[in-house]
Amino acid sequence: MTTPSSASSLPGVDVERDVTVELDRGRLVVSGERRDERAGQRGRSLGEVRYGRFTRAFTLPEHVTGESLTATYDAGVLSVRVAGAHVGREPQRVSISVGQPADVRSDAQPEGEQVDQA
């Protein structure tokens, strides 16, 4: 059985400063801001990256709590994994660890995982 997860592509985003992952009344909420670090620089530049605030929300089963969520950020990808437990009533913030966890393989995505391409 695979662990449900969500993956969001966030290259160049400072996840420790600009991204939050929360469990709020049965919804996994990933929010943050991609800052335009070029602001104030002289000259012209061309880019294909969107800047500004973003929010993604996913409804989780009622038995999931904040303790059953893990969030990691590695190589520009934020991954949130969900293990079963019980839902609390207050929003619970989920900390993000930077770097690839030992149990995640970078060469393949486990079958059945859900991926959010932000």
C-alpha cells in the first residue's frame, strides 16, 4: 500500500520563509509566495515564472491529523505525505524539512501517488 502524497513544483522559493503547510478542518492547505527578487534591478529581463501568492487546498479523510503529515522540500519540489490518524479541530502547522528524506527515491514515483503540478 502506498502513502498518499502531494508534490508541488516550487523552484527558487524560500520554503522556510515563504511557504506554510497546514491541516485546517480536514483540509491540507499549502500556501506561500514566490517573490520577484529582480524587483528594483536596472535593465530589462525576460522570465516565464509567475510571482505572487499561491494557495492549494486538498480535502483529506476525517481520520488524518497533523501528526500524520510530513512535508519535505528537495530540488525545488515540495512533497507532503499523509499517514492515517485522527482529525483535530484547530489548524495544525506542518514543519517542512529541507532535503530529500531517506525513504524517498528520486528516480521513480510510487504507483498510485497523487501529484499536484502547481
